[in-house]
Amino acid sequence: MDDDPRQHSGAAERNQGPILAELHRLLPARGVMLEIASGTGQHAAHFARALPRWRWQPTDAEPRALASIGAWCREVANVMPPLALDVCTAPWVGVPTPVDAIFCANLLHIAPWAVCAALMRGAARHLAPQGLLVLYGPYVVDGEPTAASNLAFDADLRARDPAWGLRRLSDVVRAAHAAGLRLRERVSMPANNLLLVFEREPA
């Protein structure tokens, strides 16, 4: 019997290279990174190895995910033990404050809309003054055509749970603004995804 708790995501394996290239560009040489909804733990292990002067704090709400994260990151010295975190709770108990960056991939479309606002409020509480919130995933952009693959993905998500589905970029930006954050940068990524970079609104 296989007792290895590591889960595997093909999407995480495919997208980690392009995401890491953007993290190298966006982030300073060192800092503390909070990862929200770390999932399998593949991103945490890969990015932390490639950014050895960053301390990485993975989190997830699911016990199986926490076990997988721990297994993937067991031998990565700059990854802290994974924290159980429900984004909609406040405060985020055990999360370092402040953190220099927050990373979250592929969460908002597989969670109720309330998670987006909660994520933005939590980021505003925990980010250092110059900190960045980096989101990755598929979005619907007003005035721009949505890829057929994303439309099909959205329909599949909504069939599985009516509270799920691709989020409109304008709605996400509005939720960020309500929490005191603004969109600094939008980067087109492979497979019709976007990397969104948020920072604090100027005082």
C-alpha cells in the first residue's frame, strides 16, 4: 500500500515555471511569503527551492492538503510547517504579520464569491507596507473575448457548484479596492490565465 501523502497536480507542474519567472521579476531578494490555498504543496516546494532567501508559509483549509504540503516540503529548509487556514475566518490565527508577499493560485473560481473579499481583507491586514498580493488563475475580462476553453471550464465549475465559476476581473479589483488594495499589474500567462499583482492604495 502506498502511504505517500503527496498529491499531484498536473496543472501546478505545468504552470510553476512561468509563475516562478514572474516571482523572480516582482519580488525583492528576500522576505516572508504567505501562500493561500497551497493545495498539493508542489508550488511551495518548487518556489521555495528557487527563492532560498524567502521564508515560505504554506496554508490550506483541507487536512489532506496539509498532509500533502508537508510531504512535498519536508526537505525544503525555508518552508515553514503548513498552517490550517480558512480564508473566511478573521483573524488568520498563526499567520506571520507582516508578510512581504502573499501568493494564491487557482482559488477564487473554486470557492464562493465571499472568499474573494475575505482574501483581500486578510491581505490588507497582513501585508507589509510595500508588500504584494499575487493572484494566478483564469478570469473574465470585460470588453475582451473569453477563450473557449475558459468558457467551458466556467460552465463545468458552475454545474458542479453554482457558487463556483470564473470571476470577472472588474469585480476582483472592486473587492481589492474595498480592502485598501489596488491592481498594480496584470500579466498574461500561458493557457489563458492571468497573474494579478495588487499593492496597497497610496495613503
